[in-house]
Amino acid sequence: MSEEKSLNFIEEIVEADLAAGKYPSITTRFPPEPNGYLHIGHAKSICLNFGLAKKYGGKTNLRFDDTNPVTEDTEYVESIKNDVKWLGFEWAAELYASDYFEQLYAFAMQLVEKGLAYVDDSTSEEIAAQKGTPTQSGTRNKYADRTVAENVQLFADMKSGKYADGEKVLRVKIDMASPNMLLRDPIIYRIKHAHHHRTGDKWCVYPMYDFAHGQSDSIEKITHSICTLEFVPHRPLYDWCIDQLGTFPSKQYEFARLNMTYTVMSKRKLLQLVNENMVNGWDDPRMSTISGMRRRGYPAASIREFCDRIGIAKRDNLIDVGLLEFCVREELNKIALRRMVVFDPLKVVITNYDKVEEILTSENNPEDEHGGVREIPFSKELYIERDDFMEVPAKKYFRLAPGQMVRLKSAYIIKCDDVVKDADGNITEVHCSYIPESRSGADTSGINVKGTLHWVSAQHAINAEIRLYDRLFNVEDVANAEGDFKSYINPNSLQIVHNAFAEPQLAKDEHQQPFQFLRKGYFVLDRDTNTNQLVFNRTVTLKDAWAKEVKKS
RNA sequence: UGCCUGAUAGUAUAAUGGUAGUACGACUGUUUUUGGUGCAGUUUGUCUUGGUUCGAAUCCAGGUCGGGCAACCA
């Protein structure tokens, strides 16, 4: 009965390798550079790498690719660890490319000794010029002719700090005429007299990605080194280094990175948004970062589900952010506690209500039969949402209007009898009468109404601040839109409701959990909450068929 | 005018020479004390031209279009 879910192309490779007995078990790695916060694109890679190991009984390392000391920081290391954990994954080992600096240096020296690497004194401009162009071969300079002994000495001197930044580099000797630019004697070591967040000032030479990454994979005996498509042309170099050094034959496979509508996914751009205060930090709820989504209230499970649904392939893609939101709603619908909050209040007076108050109950979650109920006070004066009343109702509007009846959720059916206005003609309150025998759970009125509204008792309501988020950008394909991406920022991506009225239960609730504010959306408490003010973030709206109807006409 | 890589509904993704399927979206109906949820249904697709074959999304050849590659970044 269990329908076989078809495999993606990487799973097929893994299964074939395992079936052929190529490896006893697989090892993958997630290798971020600690130079920024993780985003939803990284989540795709995390789910892939950790998911593969989990599915096939292997293991996954968390390896920081910290080979460029000037961009990296421990703040990023900590955030990355935190995000991976929060997503629900456990790494077999926490490792750093910088742990291998000694070994990597020795590997490079081996290449020097084999006559496969040489020290070049050219400037970066000269090296670039000598590289040629995609259609034109490069040329080798005189430094390529240095003897092995000379290169050994010079490389050792580079390491010992004899030279300044940029004075010399170590290059690997491959083919200056290769149609693959990356094979034209690529640089594998450069001099940087910079403080490294882990090795301090111990080193002044640092390996380049192409050398460090493959060899780090080899050291860890990574069987399947999975990266994104832009590294495809690097693969021959990856293989070349492993071949020449005879290290563990890790294999690189590439998949298409995630692109999503209405957002940006590059660390450079995200950093720019943070630095230029277009958002409030890396974990701003509008950001595509894992930390932003967490603060916004996206459950980890829904991010995993999303990554699972989008699949793994090699085709460039632009995924509708609506799919992520669908996954978030799907998860939250199952677990969110229902509460009532009125954002834009309109006073309703129940003219025929004689009691002081009464306590009603309402289910915490209709999707969860064991979810229980909470108590809600009802009284003569209530607040409803201002747009749940129309003096002159539109077609198919089945909320409150003069002479029209609605159900107040978990309470009574009311009928609008009168509208009170101020001197300027603004509606200040609505007078209604209630049907005493229509109380929820004990309704003997026999009346059926089409609309059900959320409400709060005016005297019992508590105040809350609600932050409503919308997409950060107002074009679908931000990365490919013309001009500066920042010119497409949605000026209304954050709207704040300062004085929302919430049912009193919300003051007592456990605040780690997600809520659904009835008919408004899913919300989660923000860390800006303090002793005299609750602050909520809107995670995502509910689907709104009426809004769509209104938009159509 | 080089090399690499890709192309299946609006968006993703599957079918690995044998009935083009799934999800999201859209639309319809239904249920509902959330215009939410659930349920049922409808809709739209193999880039192109030729070839191989009983049979092609799949194999072959040409074309078209997209993406990547000339950092002492990763």
C-alpha cells in the first residue's frame, strides 16, 4: 500500500554505489563558510545531506569551510550550529577546514615536490592577463620553470612569513591551454597576514577553496560530496588533486540551488540588507534566513517538508514562496492553538443582554480532539473587526450588516438593529440583540446563519502589539530584475498594529507555541514582548476566499 | 563566438524504450459555529526538426532557448 516515492538522481547514485559495494556506508558533509547566516537555500542542502545519511544509514559531518580569515567570524559559526540543530539534524562530527591546515600544507608541499606546483611572483593582474580568455589559451610565465628545490624553499618561506600579502602564490601546474579556465594553473595557496577566528595568527598562508575543499573531503572520507551547480567546472580540478595526491576518492555531485519568488538568497545581498538597515538584523522575520523564519514562526518541520517537496534536480528553478507558505499552514493547522484577537475594533453593544458576564468555552483546536477547551468571557459590550461590518453590504457579504444576523464564534447569534455614528458620520458602535437560545453547544433557536465572527469582550480584553509581515520584495524574480535589487523592496513589508484586543486567555498561555488567531492567520510571540506588552509576529495569513472574491470585483 | 550544463502543465517534480503521473496554484461543487480545515472534481504539459524502433519525454543527429565559467571568494 505504501506508494514508492521515486528517487532523485543523487539517491539513485547512492543506491547504485551501495549496491555495487563501492562503499560499506556513505558519509556526506554540510560545508558552510562561516561568513553569514544560513538561509532557506542552505536548508535544502542540509536536508539533502543529512537526509541522505539518515535514509541510507550513513553519517554527516558539519564542516566549516573557514579558509578565508578576513570574511569569517565565530558569530556565524554559532548561528550555523544553532540553525542546523533547530532544523532537527545531528552531525556526526563538528569539523573545520582550519583543523587541517597542517595536513593541507603538507599535501601542497607534496605537489611541489612532485614538480606539480610552483611559486609565482606575478601580481594578480599579471596572472589574470596570462590566463587568457575562454576562447584564447593562456600563457605560462618564467616562474613556472623554477626548480623543485627552489619551489620547496619559496613555499616554505611563504609559510614562515617572509613575504607580504600578494607577493607570491602557489600555483598548481596543469594546462594553460585548457578550455576549462579553472585548469589554467589555478592558485591553491595565497598569503594573508590576517587573524583567523580559530587558528589566530599561526598561519599567514591559506589554502584556496579548490584545494582545501576536496582534500578536506578526502581526509574525512566523504563518499558523496554534494554541492551546487556552479561548481560543476571545478570538478575536474577536484578530481585532479585527489588523483595526484592519491587521497581518498571522494566524488562530487551537483544539484540546482534553490531560488524562491519575492526574496533574495545570496549572502552578499542579505548582508547588504542587514548592514544598510533595510531590515532589523539577520533574524528579521522578513528575511529568507533560517533564523528569520524561526523568529517569524515557521516550524522546522514545515521547512523540512518544503525541502522534501521541491525535490532535487539539475534544472534551474524559481520556486513559488506560496509553496513554503502552504507547508507552514499545513503544519500549523495541526498544532496551533485557536485564539481570538481583534485588530481593528468596532464596538458592539448587545442591547438585550442583562447579565454582567458569563463564561463560555471554545475548543483550542478543532483539528485535535484531545486539544481541550479554554474559557472566554462574554459580556454586554464586545469588539468585532471593523471590516466584519458593512452598513451597505456588498453582494455575497455574509458578515454583520443592518438587519443581518451572524454567529459570534462559540457564543450567540446576534442581529444588528442600529448603527451609531459620530458628528462626522463615522460609525462608532453597532447595537445588536442576541438570541438567548442560540448559545453554542445548546442552540435550540433553529436559526442558521452564514457568517461566524471572532470577537472579544471589551472589559476583559488585553492589549497586544501585532506585527504583520508581507513579502520583502515586490517582484517575483528579484535576482534577475533589472537594476539594484534594493529598489524592489516592498515598503509595506512590515505593518504594526499597536493596540489589538486579545482574549484574556492569551495572557496566561504558554508562549513557546504557535497560535491561530481565528480568521486572521498564524502568530507567534516575538522576543520583543515585555512585562507590559505582548508582541506577536504574524507567521502567515490564512487562506482568504472572501478577500479573493473582493479582489475579483 | 570556446568549454561545461540543462530544457516535461503557471511553478516544481516523476515516469530510466511500453497508459505522461504527483504536489502547489487556479477553477467548481460539498462539508463546516474560522469565507480556515476536510472531501470530491475540473483545468493546463514532453523546446524544435529529423532519425532509429512495432513503440521515444526517454536513444541518435542538427537547431533553438536558459544557466555557469576568465576572484590571491566560497
